[in-house]
Amino acid sequence: MSEQAGGMGRRRFLGTAVRMGAAIAAPYVVPSLALGRDREAPPSEKIVLAGIGIGGRGSGVLGEFLGQPDVRCVAVCDVRADRRERTKKMVDARYRNEDCVMYRDFRELLARDDLDAVLITTGSNCHGLLSIYAARAGKDVYCEKPCTKTIAESLALAETFRRTARVYQGGMQRRNVANFDQAVWLARTGRLGKLQSVHAHPGGLGTGTSGWPTPQPQPPKEEVDWDLFLGTAPWRPFNPQLLNSGFEKGGGLVGGGVLEWGSHCVDLCQWANNADDTVPVTYFPRKERRATALYANGVQLVMRDDGWLELGSCPVRFEGDAGWVETGDGGKLAVSDQALLASSPFVRGQRRVSHVRDFLNCVKSRGKPRVNADVACQSHIACHAANIAIFLDRKLEYDPKKNEFIGDEQANRLRSEAPRDPWRI
């Protein structure tokens, strides 16, 4: 991917030379790596990758990227020295060298002109900002969820990736997991009858803040760059608790609440309802352990923490007037009638293209991944709007075309936040 578009890749060059019967004065053995053997792609066909903010979840995703034969990770960036060094060791061990370059400031990394793509797995306080900066720098982006902090940032994300024509994949990987795909297929193909309701596990419906822990001595910038860690969030004193706490979810109305697992589960409900280009139009306040919203087509979105079958984490349920299906991370589907599965094109245990592979394929084809920026924008707006209704404790009407609440000035102010200098979207 690092060679210029339209250039002749090494594999194509070698094939052409053989077909032409090119004469070589002395025997020459082409390394198997150059020919793409041993599961490795030739260097000219590799996607050059860098990782930003690689913690626990990030290490797992980066590991999947490192396992792909057509990826070469060349750099890592983190505001924390311990994570930079740990991730560099992980990358260097994969390639059996010491070539991986470390950065503290993501802006220095994005200035490199040899990068095709970046993996962003920082705390979600910075997900939207970094994704937008990366697209403006000409990089394709795979970003963990939650993808944005506000409705305004969701809209900016989608607009930026449309304008720059970069590839974006949000980290809602369940769109590429077979049992979730199959459940959505049942809803979208009418096998459940007319869809009545879609149910999502939000992973909590609270909207608390991360608080103001007791100030502690701030470490040197090279050890922990506290200013970069805070990103666009309002300044607060350093405390090590915040490095691995709910503050990474953004605090306040960003992260947590509906957005935490809702990034996955509400996203799947959007997909099941053929609503990837819109959001619910009416949002209701929380009642006991659930909150609801209503789409313009009459389908009800139910966000609830309890009442689920034991099918694993991140469960969803889709109900029509002729049947229902429920599934979760355990991989099994529960259905109202086994006959619903009779004509299914899905084979039990069959692995679909992974979420990472979906992204990489689109980096090469310039197609749209399953969770492209437009999809992520709408599913996150649905979660943000639900959080605002819960926070204000009142019913809200939303106009998906104007992207504003109808007749509610206070709710509209909560669509965005003032970023801390010098950050601008």
C-alpha cells in the first residue's frame, strides 16, 4: 500500500518478468517473503500501520492486526511511557527486530507520510478528535468504541470522512460476528413478520461524572503527558486513578450510560431496523431499569439492563408480529420457532470475515466497512440522544434531518461541548 497508486507491485513485476521469459545472467533466488509465501504479503502490498493509545483492549486489537499477512506496524504512540515501551516490545517481537518507533504526541506520528492507516484505542475521551485529525492527515482509521463524545462530534466525524474519502471502521465488531449477523438477517428479511421492537443492553443507564479526585503530584511529561491525556476535556488536577477509570470514558454525558454497551447493542438494533441512515425521533426518560425510544416507522427501541436470556454479554433481541430472536456473545440464538432458522444461509460455527479484516479489505478496495463513519455517526447519535433524555429526565423529540431536538433549548445545548484549547474539531 505504500507504493503509489497505479504503480507495478513486486508480485506483478515478477509475474510479468516470468511471462516475458526475462533472461537473468546468473541464478537468483527470490526470498519467499517477497513472493508472499508463508502467509506474508510482499512488501509492496503491505498496509503500513501505526497504533495510538494501546492499552488492554488495544493490545488485543493490535494483536489481530499483527497477525494479518499484509500489515506492517511501524510505530506506536501513547501519552504513557510504560504503554509505549510495552507496545513497542510487542511489535518488535512480531517482526524480530527493534524497528518500531515510539511517539508521545500523536501529531508527530500523523505527520509521517509513509502511514496508510492508524489504530486508535485510547480512552474514548479522545476517539473522535484523533479520528478526525488522522483523516485530515490522509490516514485510514480503525477506532475503538465509543467513537464520539457528543452529537456534534458524531456529525463532524461522518462529514470529515466523507470529505477526505478516507476509510473508517468503528470498533463495533459484532456486525462481523456470525450469530449477530444471523439475528439481524431474520429481522431485516421479514422472517419475524413486521418488526415491532428492538432491544439493546446498554451496560448501564447512569450519567454520572468522573468526579474530582484528590490532586497528586504530576509526573514528568515523558512519563505521563497529562495535558495530552485530557485532550479536549476540561482541565483537572492529575490523579493516577483517572488514568484507568471512568474518565477514560469521557465523564458526564459522554461514554457510560447508554453509550457504553449501546455502542454495540444499539448499533445492532439500528442495523436490524434498516435505520443506518437515521435515528429514533422520540426519546423517553428512564423508568426503573429501562429507557425507550421510538423510530419514525413505529419500531420501539428498548434499552434495558435486565430480563435477558443467558446468552452472553452484549445481548440484543428483535421482536416482530410473527416471532422473535435473541442472541449474545455466547454465540447461540434463541428463537420463538426453530423453523425460523430452516432457510438461514448461516452455518453454525462458521467464522465470518473478522472486523479487522473487513477494514483491511476496504483499505485496499476503498469500499465501506460495515461500521463506516456514517453508520457510527447515526448509532452514536441515538445513544447520545437517549443519554440526554435520561439526564434531563423528560421526553424529547428529535429531528434526524436537522439533527436537533425540537423546541428544547437545554437539550440542544447538550449536543456539543466547548473543547479545551488548543483542540478544535
